[in-house]
Amino acid sequence: MKHVITALVQNQPGVLAHISGMFAARGFNIDSLVVGRTEDSELSRMTIVVVGDDTVLEQVRKQLGKVIPVVKVRDFTNTENVQRDLLLIRVHAPSEKRPAVVDLVNLFRGRVADVARSSVVVELTGTEDKIEAFIDLVRPYGIRELARTGVIAMQRGGRK
Amino acid sequence: MAKTKYTKYKMKLDKGFVGACGGEIIHQMLMDQGVDVMFGFPGGALIPLFDVLYDSPIKLVITRHEQGAIHMAEGYARATGKTGVAIATSGPGATNLVTGLANAYLDSTPIVAITGQVRSNLIGNDAFQEADMTGISRPITKHNFLVGSVDDLGRIFAEAFHIASTGRPGPVLIDVPVDITVNKLARAADLTMRIPGYKPSLSGHIRQIQSAAKVINASARPLLYVGGGVIHSEATAELRAVQEKGQLPATTTLMGLGALDESNPLALQMVGMHGSATANYATQECDCLIAVGARFDDRVTGNLDTFAPDATVVHIDIDPTSISKVVKADVPVVGDAKGILAQMVEFIEPTDRTEWLEKIADWKKRYPLGYEPGGKYIKPQSVVEKLGELTDHDAIIATGVGQHQMWTAQFYGFRKPRQIITSGGLGTMGFGVPSAIGAQFACPDATVIDIDGDGSFSMTMGEIVTAVHHELPVKFIVMDNEYLGMVRQWQEMFFDKRYSGTVHPCPDFVKVVEGFGAKGIRVEDPAKLTDALKELLDYNDGPAVLIVAVDPEENVYPMVPAGKSLHEMELGRLA
């Protein structure tokens, strides 16, 4: 099962290596890992999608908490939350197929970020499910290149 | 921070270290932490720092190899509970610390390791004697630092000592580029620690403590399973109180030896692969297993599927990751054992468990740890047993790793904490010689004895020169069977006696150690063993080494074969 965990970490050199190294050494399976700045210039947030059962997840949480520069760990399992993934995808779309591709983009509330003679670059945000559904639908047109940020997440409602 | 004396040291630094160079700041931080001895080896990247240390009241022990330095620091830390300090230069000096760091990490030993690093502007350029020490040491340290500026130096040292010595202790490495030891501090340093994510939970949750007591009170066949955490926490008295009030029998891990007085009838000696039959049977039959500062290592549990099958598990540990990592805890209590046990004793009810205690007494009678005496060879077990008697079970004992280590654990008869200094988690051969020397530096008046094997001893015996240089009366006993005995035992039992790589021809150790400047004694005749041991113990003019030619094919029993359950142990000659 997939779980989304976030870790607030001190912005120091080596912290990403520390955490990814810990995951590798302990055999935890990461689906994605995103790091970015937060409202506090001394802290970054890592959002990690981990695959595993509850026992594995408990160890992941505890092991993350044990890493000294990790300030706070939050598990999004069983919470009301917002999850977003950003996709950039270059789809084969010569002029005769372009309208069909653009239609799909519109249906998914995506955006065409760049147009070339025989392809378009599409930008799309959403949950992982939505992104994957879109990828499936444009696959027949031919995917030239694909990049995703991985999931970031935030709890719904007031901050607890 | 501890007050320091500046008896010899000429300089007293400004509070904010203004005008001091990095080396002076490091030195002052070490003084403030109460460091009285450190172990290391010089090198290019350390020259400016060593220049500062030249005038220092801190004793700088120069070893023969950096591995010796860090194991000495570990021996010092294990004997006292204080943080041990090791220092090595960049590159190979630093990488030679790696084994010691991993060893200290698995055995939760408080260590601060200082490594020199190449000049800041050369880092990443494959400079001469450059190694990425923060990268290399990350998975084997509790934390590490690469100092980026002389401004941060004081704070980092404060954080390093704090992290190393609190919570579950462990090694912390500080990598200091050589230019930073030279640079002078222009504005006052801020020593405020900035580690908001480091908050070890110390006091246990009262409701968890009560639930634990309830489970213990309700059990008919409880068993305490005591690990090294009790030693680190200095919780022996509190443990004893809980044990006596509840009449709880107790077994220890290798790391927990000394937490229980083994002459106490409630003590069942060590559990696990080479544990006592009583401890192993009791573990399998208990209905409540109370782990205190232990982590269910595979050498303890044997086959996990059949481990302690009837037990409700109470697990007290300061490290939350240890709980339910291997065996699911029914009642977890996170925190420092000392405080938790002190609180728990209130809720423990004196309970009549005669039946259980009689069963244990019966096992003890039927399956005592023992060996077959006699024959033309000296039995290695008899060496340890005799030594226990002659030293009144009161010496500080270090060991290498292998058969001799297990015989030491089984037969010395430990009485008090910090008495055994051994490599439990990592199983580092060669640990005995330097860790004994480190312990002797820490406890100059104690009798410190390394019980070693010829394999382990050969790896680090060069450090005896260090002991000679400092005129330390450390004693070494080498069980010489000219085999790498533990592996040979496995080969005998499971690989058709194909002794691949385990025949271990030895030099004339007596001549070797005499060459080092130590006293050398050798004994082969069982009838002369006691006299030889006395001669060793009576020699106090420096280090002395007793080589004991022991029965070359003696095995360690009981033994739980790898992957088997604890109750499926082979009892050997006891069966």
C-alpha cells in the first residue's frame, strides 16, 4: 500500500543524502521523494511516497524521526488531505492529431505549455490517479518525453 | 557545561572566542566538555590543531593505528559512561576510524570522532588525502558534521557532545577542514545549539508504565530480558528493585552482562545463540517477556517465528525505532530505563511464582554452563573461570570476538555494570587490545584484563606498544589454539570439518610482546595455569601478556544453530 509522509527538515548540506541513504540501507521502498523550500527559510519539506504495510510504515516514521535534522514527521494515511503531482509530457501531435490531444488536455484542465511542429508539451497537475489516467489516454498518440515532480501533500481544513 | 581547570594551559579564551583560531576553539570546547584524554594519530590536515594541543592539559594518546585510537576511545567510554574522543587526519586516517564508528554505533557508545579534512576550497577535487567522511560515515554514526566556517565550530562541538551522550548514545563525527583550524574568529560565536529535531524521549508515559506493570503482575511465568540500555542508563539499582519486588527472573544479552549480579538466584546468565540453557528454555516458556534496553538481535532470538511463543511482550527502550522493529511489543514504553523502572516498581505487586522459579532452579541444576575438564590441554573455559575466582569477579574485562568472547561471557561471573567491554553488535575482531588500554586510561587503579583469542589479538596487538609507552598495567590473556576458533567450530559442525581459511599459525607471541617492551608469559600445562594467572595479575610494571595454549578443538556450548529456535540448542557435552 502507498503512504504519503512528509518530513520537515533543517536546510543543511547532506540532509537529502542522509534520508535517501537511510531508506536504501533499511530496504524501504520509495515511490517518489520531493524536496522543496517552505515558508521558513531554515526548513525544507520532503514529501515521500512509501510502499509498504503498516509495520513498515511505522518503522519508516520512526527512522525518519531519528535522523537528527528531521524536525517533524507527518503521516497522511487516513487523513483528509490534498495531494498534487505535476506532469510535463511531450506528446506526438502533428497538426491533424493536435485538436484531439488539446481536447484531452482541456478535459483534464491541463495546459499546453509549448507547441512544436509535430508535438506539444502539456502541463497538468492533479492527484496521481488523474495524472496516470491522462498518461494512459495520450499514450496512443505517442509519448516522446515525460517528467513528473512526484506527490506533495497538505492536510485539509485548519492547520492542526 | 563543566567548569574547567587551567592549571597548565596558558590561554583562557574570550567567552565568544573572538580572535581565537579554529584549533583553539576546538581545544576549549573539549576542555569545557571535561575531556581529559583523547586518542589519535597525527597527519597533514591536523598539524595546526596538534600545535594547539601541544600545550594542552588534555592527554593526547598517540596510537599505532587509528582503529586502535577509536577502540581505545570506546573502551574509555564503556568503562566510564563518559564520551570518548578519537582524532584522525583526513583520508586514510579518517577511513581507519570507520570500523570503530560502526562498532560504537551498534553498541550505542558515546564517541566524538574528530577528523581532519582537506582545505575547504579543495573539497570535492580528489585532493591529496581527501575522503568524503560525512558521506562514508553517515550510516554508521548517530550524526555527523562537516564544518563550513569557523563561526560554526563552537556550536557544532556543543551539539556533537550533546547528541553523542544523550538519548541512545552513539558516535558523532566532526569533519574539520584544515583551513578552519587556522582561521580566526572575527565576531563572537553563538554556541546555542540548533537541533530542533533532536528531542530524545526520556520519561516514559505513566499509563504505559502502569499497563506494563499490570501485564507483569498478571503473568505466571515472567522473564526480564536485559540489554546494554540498562548499563547506559545506569539503571542497575532500579532494575534490581523491580526484580526483587516482583520476584522476576532475569536474563541478559551480551551487552547487558553486568547489569545483574550473576550470583543472584534470579539471574539466569546470558540468553541467545551461546546463552545458558536455562535462559533459553525460560525465554521459550515465559508468558511475559520484559525487554529492557535490548533490541531482539538475531543472535538473541534465533528463529523469530518460534521465539518466546507464549509471551506477552513488554518493551522498554529509549529508542522508539527499536520497539516493534523485530518483535511486536504488546506494551511499548519509550524512555530512559532508569526513570521508568523507578516509577514501575510502585506498581509491581509481590507475587508468588514458586512454580516458575522452581522450574528455573531445576533447569539451572540440570543444565549448568559447564565443560569437560581434564585431558592434557588447558580448557579455555577453565582459564576464564579461574580468572573470575582470582580477581574476585571484580576486574574490568575486555574481549576480542569469537569463542574466547563467549567463554568469557559464560564463565567469568560478572557482578556489576561497565565490567565487560566487548563488541556485541558489530562483532569486531581486534577490539580487545585497544579497548582494554582505553579502559585502563579511564580507570588507572582498576585491574583491566583483555581476554583475547589468537586471531583477534593478532589484529591489534601492535597497540601494546602504546600501553608500554604509557606504562599501563593492562593485562592480556590470549587463548591460543592456532585456529580462528568460532568459524572453525561452524566448519566442524556444519561443513564436514573442512577448515577452510581457519588454520591460524601464530608467531612466538612471548617474543613478540617482549620486543614491544611488555612482559610475556606462556603456559601449556593445566597444572601450571593458576600460577601463570597469578604471575600475570601480580605484574604491575607495565603491560603483561599471558599466552595460554588451549585445547585446539574445544567448542562453545550451548549453541543454537543459525535459524533454529532457542530450545533447539545443542548442549554439546552437557547433553
